[in-house]
Amino acid sequence: MSEVVVSARSVSKSFGNGAGVVKALDDVSVDILQNEFFTMLGPSGCGKTTLLRLIGGFEQATAGEILLEGEALQDLPPYKRPINTVFQSYALFPHLTVRQNITFGLEMKGIDRKKANARADEMLELVQLAQYGDRVPSQLSGGQQQRIALARALAPAPKVLLLDEPLSALDLKLRKEMQVELKRLQTETGITFVFVTHDQEEALAMSDRIAVMQAGHILQIGAPEEIYERPTHRFVADFIGESNFLSGEIFSSADGAWSLRVEGVGEVVLAQESSTGKLGKVTVSIRPERLSLGHESEQGTDRLKGVVANKVYIGTDTAYRIHLGDGQPLLSVRVQNANGVTGHFSEGESVSVCIPSDAARVLVD
């Protein structure tokens, strides 16, 4: 089992005083492991950047503590922590060459120029920009400047690298390329990366584990697949990708089967592990791609009846919105256009919606 590198223990952080106080973090605890790509994901104002700044030493906790390899960091200023940060802005020195930008921090730490230059060349090789050492930042593209910022932060071999939405200023194509690059750098260096983002796809693509945050709390921590496929909170299911939410009642029949009864619509059988052992009124989350459509005549314990409210061709998929009945939300269904064949259901057509027994996840709130 990997060792814990960074720990937050019952950390709270408040800004302001009296009636105007804002609690950015509320009793947050988390362990970040050695050599992992750990992402804090959530909307603006959820507390993810505040927690990052506490780890880096740019803010002090109102309560609780931050530990690095078991040692409290409370009294260590940022420059004495074996932690570096890459910010959203590249913050490169415009009057220095690329190599000088990388060696600047090393020389400030007392490393002689020859060794600093050698280390800079190693970092330039690592970020695949060896030929750009003598250029100045203005002669580089945005993606190249971001790589130099990474090289500069990695040069002192920190135990932890903090990344505060470093890809948000890049265009979509370059951002996707940098996602691959970041994961490669983390794997090759073995340094723990702590990444902050509000981009769900970004988090899923790069992370070993994700902490989903809302209103100063961590709601769920897990591997990308776990967060996406097995969300525990409605917010997590709604924030990560697209989800359908159905309210109903789970009951157990005489033969031991677990079913979800949706008022005015019908019943479908659930896998028992999907229900978390909970009977009674619940809300379930179902991903659109887990659903499929059939003709109205198709029946079964895994099907609900509905009518196609609208359909949209979106290239790889056809997106359907299915009306289940009065008082019920429209159900989103994504059907893959395999071999260029699009779905053949028309708006206004009556259909059956197939819900696999393990597709519905019962939410805890």
C-alpha cells in the first residue's frame, strides 16, 4: 500500500469576521498518497483552491492541520516546504531565457550555476523542449510556456507538485494534449501531483483518485471509474457527466428480488448491490448511455414505457428525451450510432426503455 504524503486533518478555513464570515472549508480530512495523481474537482467556490493554498502554505487553516509525511506544516512558510506550485498563469520571467527561467529557483536555493544548467537541460528533455532553452517566453506558444512552467516547478524535485487549474487558459485541442503530457510527467517523475480543476473530463482523464467537493466539503473520493459509475451523492452524479434522476420506492418481493417502483410509470428490477441495502423512498441515478430503447411491444422486468419527446443527432450518438408520464422528468437516453447507423425511433413514437438491473445507483441524499 502506498504511503501517505499529504494529510489534511479536520481542516477548516474561514474568511471575514462576524456576520460576514465565509467558511471556505468545513472540517475537511483527506490523505493523498505517494506517487499519485490526485485531483480536487468541483465548481467555483467549493473550497478546492483554498485547500490547495493551505497545502502550499499560502493560507493558514482556521482549525485543523496539514501534514507532510506525518510532520505538521503549520509553521513552515511556502519557500521552506518541499512543495512547488504551478498556477493558471505561467508566471515566466519575460526577460530571461527558457533555461534561465528554470535555473532561477535552483540558484536561489544555492545550487551552483553549472549544476543548475545541467538540471535545466534534464527538465527540458523531460518536457520535450530541449531545443528551446535559449529562447525567451514570448517566442513560445501557450502550450510550450505551460511546459516550461512545469519544468521549472519540477526542477527542484519537490515531494509534491500543486497545480491550480493550469490548463484552463489553453484551447480545447491543446488542453487535451496537455492532459496526456501531465499524466506522463507525473508517471515518469514519481512525484505526487495535486491538481485542481472544475473540468470533469479533465479529472477523469488524468487522475488516479478524485475528490469531489461542494460548499467546503468533500462529498466522495475514489478512482475515476468509481466516481462516475458509483456516485453516492446526487451532486456527484449530476456534476460528473450527465445523469437521469428518478424518484421512487424500493421494495423486496416474495422471491427476494429488489424493485424500484416509479409512481405512475411502472416497476423495474434492481441489482441488490445497486440499492445499498436501502428500502423505501429513494432517488436513483442512471447514466444515459446505460439505457437502451425498444419498441412499445417489448416487455420485461427491466423496462418502462415512454414516448419520444425529441431526438438529436450528435455524431457518435443519437440523444433521445423520453417522456415517462405526468409529473416525471424527461429521461435522457444516448444510443451509439454504430457503423454510421442512427436510431430509428421518431419523435412522438411510443417506446420501451430498457434499464439494466445494475444501471441504477441509489443516492444517499
